[in-house]
Amino acid sequence: MPGAILVLALLMLASLTVGAASVDLTTIRQDPYAMLVLLESRLPRTLAVALTGSALAVAGVVLQSLVRNRFVGPETTGTAESAALGLLAITILAPGAPIWARMGVASLAAMAGTALFVTIIRRLPVREVMLVPIAGLVLAGVLRAIATFIGWQTDLLQYVDGWLMAGEFSGVIAGRYELLWIAALAAGLAWFAADRFAILGLGDQVATGLGLSVRAVMRLGLAVVAVVMAMVMTTVGLIPFLGLVVPNIVARIMGDNLRASIPVVAVFGAALLLACDLIGRLIRYPYEIPVGTILGVIGAAIFLWMLYARPARG
């Protein structure tokens, strides 16, 4: 854990200095322009990437505990598409709605979509583990198609594409990322309820036998995942694979102790997304490749490795 925190700190420092404008942290007090760039662009972007990575990774842990399957993530269960449908609905019905209303509708829609996914998979055969991610992908595809059709009919397709295409942070400045702190708070709430999620992961009968309200914990978990996805979708767009691969990597190292692993998951998620963001900024400097594109390639490679590699502990 100390090593991961050190790596994260170094990545954040690198993020503050990388970009089209030159920023020297050692002489920044004597350079008003560099200070402006740092405070208005680099620091907000760095914080936005770290908050997004941490929150999405923790949301992945929560979702995998709720459905008791390691092969799902918030990006592959229809949660993101449901949030996009909610945003699309309020944009059509109340285009002048304040940002908090948009976030509320998106969160409720994301919660409803995730609850629908949970309801569907609970009707699947228990032993057919791979049917769960397939069901999530099918549901996500259907919801995406509905959102695309409505967006095309209402001339809002560009908004739908912006929400569901690969996420990027180039437009993040001071005043346009603060909603991600709400996602971070939701992820922090998941840590406080980690023991409940761990018990729920043992099965409904075991959880009920231990005096746990399955429905209450399920609602809490759905709320955490929905709020995180709504905030991220609205701010930077869809970030693929992060909520899927990071929890699996940490679980292979630390096992299933959620209380101990959630902070590590948050640090790993922030570090991975920061690394991908830096790669996207450097590979065609001074131009950028969206971080979602970089993470899509790296995340797919990691996922394939997880499928074939043996876990460190049984």
C-alpha cells in the first residue's frame, strides 16, 4: 500500500507538469501564467482523473459483491446506458433544469438500470457464471440502442455520443469537475459499509441468517454504483474496463477482505487512470488521445490476462 500511494503521488506530480503549456513547479511562484495554468487546468484535471479512477474502481467492487460475479463492472451492466437515458430524458423534458436535477435524474435512472440487471441475473442458473456478463452486455446494448434512437429522433445524438463514447479529460477545468467529489463521497460510503457488502456476497440466506437486511444493503450498493456512474458520465463520459479489472487485480493480491481492499482498490484505480491519461497526453504530444481509448486497449489486455492467468490464492 505505501508503494502504491507513492506511485500515485508521482503520477499526480507528473500530471501537473505534462501538457502543451510549460509548467515548472520549482519556479511557479515567479510565473503568473504558469500559476494560472496550474490552478485552472492542470490541478483540476489531475484531481478529476484521480477521483474518477478511485470512484469507478470502488463502484466495481460494490457491484461485483452485489451480483457475486467477478466478470462484471459498472460499464458492462447497463448502468452507464441507463444514466445516459436519464440525462437524455431530462434534457428533452426540462432543458432548463439545474445541474443538481440532472444529476438526480441520471442517478435514479442508473439505479433503475442496475436493479433491472440484478433482477435479470437472479433468474439465471447459478452455475452458469459466464451468462452474467453476457446478460449485462446484452442489456447495455439494448439500452444504448434505445438512447441512440431517441437521440437521433430529437436531434440530440451528439449528446448521447458524448456521454457514451470513450471518456476524456481535456475539457476539465476549475468549476467543471467538482461533481466528482460527490462520486468520491459515494465511494467512501462503500468503505464504511464494506462488511455488509462482504456478508451479502456470501449469499442471501447467509446474510439473512446473520441478521442483515438484504434489501437495504442491496439498495445502498445500487445507490453507490448509480451515483458514481452518473457523476462520471456527466463530467467526462464513459470510462471502460476500470471498474472491472482493478477489483480483480486487487482481489488476486489481497483476497476478498473488502474492508482492507477497498482503499487499495481506490489507489490502484486512480493510479491506473492517471497512467493512461499521461500516456494519452504524451503519445502524440502536444495532441491528446482520449483516456478511454488508452484504457480500452490496456484494460482489454489486462482482462484477457486475468482470464488465462492463475490466481495468486484460491
